[in-house]
Amino acid sequence: MHRVMRTLTVVQHILFGVLTAVCVTRSWSTGAPRVPLVVAAMILIAWYAVGLRWSARSTDRSAGFSGVGEGSPQARWWLVGLVACWLALVLVSAENVWLAFSLWLLIPHFLPVRWAAVLSLAVLAVVIWRPWFATGDLSVAEAIGPAIGAMFAFALSRGQHQLVRDAIERQRLVDSLVRAQDEMAALHDELAAAQRESGVLQERGRLSRDIHDTLAQGFSSIVLLARGRSVVAGERDLNQLLNQIESTASANLVEARSVVGALAPTSLSDHGLTQALGRILEALETETGIRTELRVEGEPLHLPTATEVALLRTAQGALANVRSHSGAGRVVVTLSGLEDRVLLEVLDDGRGFDPDALTERAGAYSLGGYGLPSSRARLRELGGDLELESAPGDGTALSAHLPIGSAT
């Protein structure tokens, strides 16, 4: 399209040059005053060259004179000057009226349609009037011929002008589309980076929760068992204590490998949630003397692995708090399979605490630690939640629930 516009513009300039040469030559041969003719012709050519210079500075050179800008004061004053130069030549000789064809090609580029039509009619009136003024006679052909030429040139110019406007608009749309594509690509890169960062943060959160719920609690158990050495009565008790420490350390080692590999806990892989809870309670009772009880209610549970992992980790965290903070003598864990969800409850008869003071406490139940927040975050990721009820002297009740299909 730009090549076509440039070609039309070059043809327009050539036509102006040819018409100027023909008109000046005919005026010269018909005896027109030579000095005024040459001066007026030179001024016309120079003024036209000024328009060429302005057009060359345009941001869209393929638009020709349209690049000066429709409606700009600079363009309109240039057009007025060009018409004035043409009128001067017409006054010198009637032969110069035929330069009006170039004017009819130019006028629609610089003015709105209504004003362009008015100025074109004014030029047509001069073209018809000047021969009549020179000879005192005017034939029908001398009036109709210029009118047809004016209409043809005007229509051709408006068509060219509209093509230029359409080409510019299409280029703007293309540029806008390219910018939008670049922005989309940049947003895609940002989204990919954000997703990678989110994945890293999620993995860190998973590791921190798993480490707290498995390794940290296992090490706490080892520390408590080691401290029990000071109260053992004899060699048999000491051997039993060492066996418990070895068993706990071995289980911790296996859990560490599972955490690193993002695998299901070995206790779940080997047996399932109910048996895993039973073994945890058995170990708690053996190591601390706290009486434990596991209750399973409702239909047999067939849960997704992620749901079982979340419930097991929640139970491990709650029982670690019972071991370390509650001073309880008895703890009951209840696993209930409801119609659309599974419920885990951990109830102890320990000293209890004020839940409203969580933010003021240190320890696993504190919102500043990993215990309660990590369990709640794990459950919420799967569409569940965690509730805690306690009061000083009344023990603690922890309730966790998950939808049955949460991990699919």
C-alpha cells in the first residue's frame, strides 16, 4: 500500500510539473507579458517546493502532501498560498487555467470535504470565468469540460486521501497489536516467574510443615527419652529406654527420607491412616505413660493419599503438643467418616490454656510457630480447616475436617 501511495504522489508531482511547463509555454507563445509570467511561474514553483519540503518531514512520507496534515494551519496556509500563486498566473494569461487540475487533486488532502468542495467550486468558477473575460465568449463545452475535469480530479483525490487514511489507521492497528503481543509476552514471562516462585514457596512451606510434624517432634521425643535416663531404676529400664530412643531415631530417619522425596509417610504407605494413628498413640503411651485411645466412627474410610497425609500430620502435631505442653493423663483421638467429609478430633484432659492468648505465647500452639498455623494451612489447601477449643484447667480439643474428595 505504501508503494502505491508513493507512486501516486510521484505521478501527482510529475503532472504538476508537466502542466506548469505546458501552461507557461502556451502563455509565452500567445504573447503574454513575459516578465510577470516568468516571475509568477517561479514563485508558484518555489511555493510548491516548500510544500514538498514539508511533506518530506512528515512521519508518513508515503502519504505525499497528506503528510502535512489535514486541518493543520501550516497545511492550509500553504494551500492558500498555492491558490494565490495560481491566480496570479491566471491573471497574466488565460492559458494557465489548466493548472487548476493539479489544484483539484491537492485541495481534498488539506480540507474537510465540505470546505474542499467549496474551494474546488471557486477554482472551477475562475477556470470558466477567465476565458470568457479574455474573449467575451463562452461555449457549453468550455463550461462542461472543466466541470467534468474538476469532479474527476476531486473524486480521485478524495479516494487517494481515504486510502492514505485507511493505510495509516491499519498501521496504527498493527502497531497496537504488536505492542499488545509484546505486553502479553512480558506478562506471560512474569506469570511464569511468579508461578515458579509460588512453587518454590509452596515447596518450602511443605518442607517446613513436614519437618515440624515429623523430624522436630521425633527429636523432641528423643530428648525427652534421653532425659528419662536420670530416673531409670536399673539396667533393664535403661535398655528399654535406649531401645525406644533407637526406634524413634530410626523412624525419624525414614521420615526424613520421605520428606526429602515428597513421598507419603512410611506409616501410611505400609498400613493406612487408622493403623498409623494407632501406632502413634501406642508410642506416645509407651514413652510418656499418657493413656491413649483411638476411636473410628462411621463407614470404612478410603481417602486420597494427600487427605490421609494432612490428617496424619495434624494428629502428629496435636499429640506433640499433648506430650510437651498439656500435662495430660489421657488423650482420645477420634476419626469419623461422614457423608461428605472426614473429621479428626484430638481431646486431652490436660491443663488447657486460653486460646485468645495464642499470639502472646511461644511454643507450638503459638501463631508465631509452625504447629497450629502449619496444620491449618495444610488443611485449607485441601478445602478443610482446623478449630481449637480450650480453657485453663479444662483440657484441649482440636478438630480438623476435610472434604472426602479434596485431594483428587
